[in-house]
Amino acid sequence: MSELVIRPDMTNVFSSDGGSLVTIPAYATQSSGVDAQDRNGHSTQNVYVHTSSPNTGDPAVTTHSPYAPGPSFEYHVPTEKFLIPLNDYPGECGFEIYFGEKTMSAPKNAQYTFSSMLNKLFVKMNVTCPIQFKCNLPPPQGCIIKATPVFKRPQHMKDIVTRCPNHKITDNSTPSHIPVNHLVRVEMPSNRHTVQYNFGADGRESVSILYEDPQVGTDYSTVLFKFMCLSSCVGGINRRPLMLVFTFENVDGQVLGRRAVEIRICSCPGRDRAQEEKRTMRRDNPNHFREEGILEIADVHDGEAHTLLGKRKRVALDRDDDEYILKIRGRENFEILRRVKEALDLMEYVDPRQQELYRLKEQEEGGRLVQQIAARFLKREQQDHHIANNGAMLQPKHLRNVANVPTNFEY
């Protein structure tokens, strides 16, 4: 009776028949007949072996084996990453970015403003915006700061951020050494700084500038940036959330630090910052104003408390993002209110400068209309006064004529 014995190392298979052992290669094909000889020279026929061992390295067997490795190839590690991380990484040098003193709010006419609550930069188009950088430890010589715009949402991260066709065509003031389709530009003297506009392997646009140590008496090194398109431009950013990634790299292209900040390029940075901060606060704590109002009126008399509480509730419920439905009776009234609604919606997309010009024009026209009405009123007053004066002058003569009429006058 034959017996199969498989070693744990799965290298050899032995068949014992009456005390004699036969050595069989472990790379025999699965469920195949093997002719072998025992130690006494007797041939043993039809010894079936089913091996589950991995390849032993024999090329004749590994060709058709299910455990044969795939064709060998050399994997080249890409030197450039197509997806840029959006997290902050100060690195060993302690790379930091600074936008100036923190402010609670910004005026509507501000050219740029940074919201620490949102970690977001609001800036006008084609306006010089200073951004400051520093390293807590001295970095190697020849390091650069690379600014790369990237879309924030995952479904848009692979898209290239570039200017819209309208601004690229109408831009005639761009120097010849600056690509016209670059969104981010650096406004620094060329004799002091080295600025380079880059195109990645995937077409991604970025701008690099040589890092300089802060000057004496300052903690940060300042770089002037410009953004050459609006976030609302169709064919460009198209209202998609935008991130600006600053990477601190050495001469070999190795990233030593990274800072990412969200950016919105708009026509009124102060207004947009206030609106977004208000929406964020109301979303995070919708009952904030109501709870604050109840605490403030806790020591007020009962009659005054009810009045103030009602006011607080109305203020808390009056939100910019709430939607209301009006029930209108009559087609004509509906058309009038629809035009008013469209005008209010379109006001959000009108440049504040155009709004000011419109208001000034309305004031001038209103002033001229008031002057015309006042002139007509004065003219009518003068006419009435003239008529009244003529009547006063004729009254004595009329009375004299009446007095001279004889009493016995007959008709």
C-alpha cells in the first residue's frame, strides 16, 4: 500500500511502499502521474501527487503554474505628484504664513482681508496683496516658495485652475515673460528676486519665488501676489471653492513645509467676508442669538422682559439664508413682485462701484425733479400773489364808483 508524505517545507514528496521511499520532485504537475524508482531499483508506476506548494524556481514548471509571477517590470517612482495635499505641514524648519493682524471685521471698500475664523483670504482681482512667510529654523540655501491654486472639492481637485477665456483675451498689459493664463502672479522687482512660472507634467500652473530671510527688524519675509480672475468667472473658477497651497521646497524639489489657505477673489472682500462669517456662526450655533437674548433680559421686569424677548426672537429668526413663500393674488401683482425679486437677486452680482454710481445718478435725477417741482410751485405762488395784489389795487376804485352812483338811479 502506497502512502504519500509531504514535508512541511513542501520541497520534496516521498512515497513509501513496503518500507522503501521514493524521492519525487515537488514541482511535479498537479494530479499528474510520475514514474520513479525506489532505492532498490524497483520502478513505481502511477504515483499521483497533488502539490499546493509555491514555485520552486524551476522555469519548466513555473511557466504554466498558477503561482507563476507576472512579467517583471521596473517601477519608476514619479517625481511630481498630481494631487497636492491640502493639509498644513510646518516641517522641520517651522514654515509659517502670516496675513497681518487679526481683525474682527473689514470695511466694504477693503482691497483684501483675511478671516481667521474661516482660514480664508478675500481679495479683489488684479490688486497687490502682501503675504508674509517665515521659518522658525534657518532653512537650507536656495529654497523656494511655490504657490499653486487647487480646487478644494474632491470632484474638482484634478481640474487645472486657470483664468477664464474672457480675461485672457482682454488682458493686453501682461509682460511677455508672464504666461497670460496664469491665475497667480508675483509682483516683485526682477533684479532682486527670481520668479518662475511653472507648468507641471499634468498642466497644473504654479509660480515660484526664491525665499529670502527676513530683513533686520522684521520677523517675516513679504511677497506681493496678484490674482488675475474672479471666483465667479464662467469658464474659469466658476464659483468652485479654491485653495491656494504654498509649498516650501529645497533646490532638489523636496517639500520642506506646506501651508494651505482658502481664497475667494471677489469685487467686495469686506462684504463677502461678513456674509460668510455670519452664515458659519448661524450654522454652527443656530440658537446663539436667542440664548444670548434670554440671558440678557433675565433681570428685567416682567412687562419689559416679554417685549425684549419678542424682539430677540425676531432678530434670531431673521436669517439671510431663510426662504419664505408669498401667496399673491392676481397676475399683475405677481409680475410686479417677481421683478422686485429679480432686482434684489441681481444686486448681489453688481459691482459696488456701479451701485454707488447708480445711487449718485438717482440722487442727481431726484434733485433735478425736486427743483422742477419747486420751480412750478413758486411760479404758481407768484401768479396767485400777483392776482391777489391786482384785486387789492382795484378794490378802492370799485368802491368809489359804487359810492358815486345816485340812489335814485333808474334803469
